[in-house]
Amino acid sequence: MDLATTAVEPETLETGEAEPAGPVALPVSGSGQRGAGGRVLVLNASYEPINVCTVRRAVVLVLKDRAEVIERHGRALRSETLTLDRPTVIRLVSYVRIPRDAHSRKITRRAVFARDKWTCQYCGSARGSLTVDHVIPRSKGGTSGWDNIVTCCAPCNRRKGDRLPRMAGMHPRHAPRAPSPSIFVYVAVPRVPETWQQYLLAA
């Protein structure tokens, strides 16, 4: 089995598709780490955050000696023959090469919002409904790439309309660009657990 395409497939972070159950039937429902929705942060052997997976998938990797538990939840997982720490962060034993080209990843609204810290890039507002704006409108030849999409509040979106930045007198506060790979960890869970923060801040 190719670890790079099963345990750490980048697109899993955006689709949120459930990963197949492993061979050990350990219960994974119940009180998981707060905010993570029963998910586990996956670190590369270098401690770089590279993915988020289900608790069951993490357990399978640990039992197959492909990963080690770095952070654990207080409640253990139990089956008829096995008791195991419930992982919240695991680290792969062997280094896995991950594509660094974030442009190849699917761009989602939530990923754009996370990159821009949930703040309108024109007025700086973090309130109200947010949407995404093409800095150079598609009707003017703009692309739908990371370098042309920004977070925008509804009022600014209406104000700018289908005009170029210079015509509207509206320019992004920060030049849009592809985010670091760790941004996709933030969009994979409702709220990032405290136990994950130290690994994300170091990335």
C-alpha cells in the first residue's frame, strides 16, 4: 500500500471523505478532542503537519508501525483484545515526500478565507458575510488561481463589481498568493484543537 496516497493524500483535507476502516474494530465515536470532530493531525517524520485523518485510520497506521502517537486524548480506545491510547496527533515513522505545489490543490472558499484570516482584503472587516472576489475579473481575463482570488465582504464585493482594481480604486491589502500546505489543516476541522497549535505554528 502506498502510504503517500492513502494516509497523506492532500485532497482528503478538502473533500472530507471518510477513509476506509482498518482491520481493528476499535470504537471511535464519542467524546473526541474538542473541535476536531474525531480527526487526527498527521505529521511527517520531520514533524511538519501534512494531513488530517480519522481516528480509525491513525490507529491502523500506529498498529502497522507506520506512525507513532505524539499527542493523545485522555480516553483510551478499547476492543475485546486491545487497549490503545486515542491519538490526536501522530507522526509518520518514514518521511513521505509531499508535492509542494499548492496550485494543484482544489481551491475552496474556506481555504481562501483561512489564508486571509477570515478578513475582507479590501476594507479589513471581519464581520458580516464573506465571499470571494476575483481581483482581476474573469470577464477581464482574470484567472481563478490563488494569485487572483481574495476574501471579500458583501459590501465591498458589490462596490467593486466587475471592475478592475484601478477603476474601482480598490486594491487588496495583501497580494494574494498560494498558502502554505498547513492551511489545509485549518479547513479540515471545525476548530483546531489546542494540542495541534504548536505543530502548526512551527510549520
